[in-house]
Amino acid sequence: MTTQEALFRYTLQIGDNALILGHRLGEWCGHGPILEQDIALTNIALDQVGQARSILAYAGKLEGKGRSEDDLAYLREERNFYNLLITELPNGNFADTIARQFFFDAFNFYFLTALKNSKDETLAAIAEKSLKEVTYHLRYSSEWVIRLGDGTEESHQKMQKAVDDIWNFTGEMLLMNEVDKMMAAEGIGVNLDEIKSLWDDKVDEVLSRATLQKPESTWTQKGGKQGVHTEHMGFILAEMQYLPRAYPGAEW
């Protein structure tokens, strides 16, 4: 794999995380537990999709085959998506969504903080712009983990169950594949080993304040960055890609 090919794949990894998580969060629109949180989750979804557009547009330029961000979002097959498995997990109840969001937000915050220093000026600029939004995302999800965990007996139980259920999908975020290693060595990408302790500390801090127990398991589900997905991914793409596949070239 050449450096250019690795960079293209790297941008897909980042963009696919934002795209798939944005789609998942968008499913809350009109279904939030209260109006304020309905709007908050929808706004975070829009932030993620906006970030996906920027990254995937850059990926298309790197590939050099004339594919736009829309082509990359709507006309790729499942095995050609490289998002983390945690981003495709179902929304479940509000606690499930918050747990998923918090674990990813904590990762994304430290990832983008490091990516700001990339030798690739486009990635660095996208990271700096996105970090402003992700800083809010992390604050939002952290506060809700604490609020639910240290709330009523029922909210505590639901939040603990959500943390337990999603925990085995968190380890993949900090595992480096061949592409990650190549990009880190070139000074373009992030050395995930260097942000692991930061992620661990943030998770420990928030779970402690929320009176929640951190799971002890060190085993993790993985495969997303290699194009191997959960059973949920096909359903996401069937819904997300239906219109552009049914009506090629359709415009609003």
C-alpha cells in the first residue's frame, strides 16, 4: 500500500465514523425523550454529517477518480466502509445512546486534538474546525452520563447496563491497523497508543462522578476498520442509500 493509498483509506476511516454515527443520531429526530434533547441530538447528528462531508470530499480528491462525497457516502458497498463498530450500534434507549456517544466523543476529542498537528494541512484544518463541535459533544454526553448515573435508582440501573453492553466495542477505537501505523509514521495520522491513557483517564473520571462501575473486560469487538461489520450495518445502508440508488442523479 502506497502512502497515497493509505491516506485515502485513512480519510475514509475518519469520514465513515462521522457519517454512520451522524445517521444513527439522526434517527432520534422527532423521537427524543423531551424536546430539548431531541433538538440537541439532532444538532449533534448534523455536526457529524457536516464533518463527514468535509472528510469524504477530501477523500474523493485524494482518490482522483472523480467521486464526490455523495458518491462515497451513497454508492459504496458495506465491505468498503471502514467505520468503527461502535458507531453503527442501534440507538436503544436514551442511556444506550448516551453511553455510545460518550465513549466515542471522548475518543474523538483526543483524536482530533492530536490530528490538528498533522503534516497534512487539509486534515489539520478539518480537525481544528471539527474539534470546536466535538468539545461540545463531549461535554453534553459526559454531563448526561453523570446525570443518569448519579440520578434515580432506575436511571442508574439503565446507565450502568448501557455502559456494560457497549463496553466491549470501545477497545477497537484505540487499536492501530496497518493504515493507522503508516499515517502515524508519516506524521500525518494519530498515534492511538499516545491518546489511550487520555481516553482512559476521561472515562474513569466521568464514570466515577456518575457512581458507575467501569467494566473489567479487556476483550473487544473489532473489524470495522477492515470492512467487517455488525449485522446492523446493512440495515443502515439500506435506509441511508435507498434514494440515490433508486433514483440515480436525483437532485432536490
